[in-house]
Amino acid sequence: RSGRFFGSPIAAGSNIFCAESKGKMIVLRGDGKFEVLAENDLGEKCNTTPAVANGVMYVRTYEHLMAIGK
């Protein structure tokens, strides 16, 4: 896998989340074994570190602030 990552990865739940600069959120296993669980398209470029509060992940893209969660 390749990509540019300017923000830091974060741990949430049992996974690690990395925002790729071209607009994908990469989800990795967080138990020490490398495995890509998902690649979710954010629809916009993103150079920031996601934040998590009260079960919601906040991601700032170039044009929007997204709240992802239940």
C-alpha cells in the first residue's frame, strides 16, 4: 500500500485510523497484527489527524468537518 499521510494515526476502539491525503480513511487492526480492514472514501482531500469524542470521530477535510459515528 502507498499513500501520503500528513496527520497522525489514532487508536479508537480496537482499530487504528489513518487519514490519507487524497481522501481515504484507512482502518487497520489494532491488535499488533497488520491487516487493512477497510478503506473508506471521504470524498475530499484530508491532511489532518482525526479526533474522537463520545463515540464520534471528527475528520476535517479541505472543505468540511465530518462527524462519523452512531
